[in-house]
Amino acid sequence: QFYCKEVLSKHYARLITHSNNSKKQAKYLKEIQSIYLGEDKNSGLLNVVDKLTTKRISSSYNNLANILLKLYEKDIWYNEFNDILSKRFQINSTKKLEVIKTIFDIARTIAPPNYYTQADSYDGIVRVNRTMLCYSKTI
């Protein structure tokens, strides 16, 4: 069930990036938020992730951070979700790119050495840094 929900969240993110309809995007974002946070306090992926192996936890965090990066790049409004995640992961900032980078970094530290999820985390961190550089050049 965990893996299926994770895959479903990826597909919702893909639907968001392919849609230009803000109502549909908001609907899909709500589904992603529901998958990760749950309808109640116990049903979201982030509520059961600690019962999994470090490989799965790292993979799940990478998936979440990749989704957030897609939302950021598409300029989708997800401030509420971002703020909740910032508190959930105990991140001192609510700046979106810093939250995304921190989630990738958490995934990197959890991943077993020399496992693909660690490489995925590094790749995500590089993409976030590249985005930060591009953003700072436009200011």
C-alpha cells in the first residue's frame, strides 16, 4: 500500500505539471497532500514511514522532495503544505527551496552508503542548488 500510494503521488504531480487548469492543479495537490499527511493524523505516508527500512524511508523522502521541486518549478501555490512539512521535518525555514533541499539532505543521511537513494538525494540537492542559482541571477 505504501509503495502504491507513493506511485500515485508521482502521477498526481505529473498531472499537475501537465495541466494549466488551476482548479485541477489544486485538486491534485490536495490528493498529494492527503497521501503524505493523511486525512486524519495516522493515515499519511509520513506517519508510517518510520516503520520501514532506511532504504524505503530515503526513497520516500526523495519522492516527496522531487514532487515539491516540480511544484516549485511549475510555480504552483503550495504554501500550506510547505509550512506543514517544514514543521514536520523541524526545518527552521519555510522558504520552499530550503525545505526541499533539507528533505533531500535528510534522505541522503538516512540512505545506506552506496545505495541508489543516496545518489538520488545528491542529484536532488544539485538540482535545488541549480534552481537557487538561476533564481538569484534573475533578482
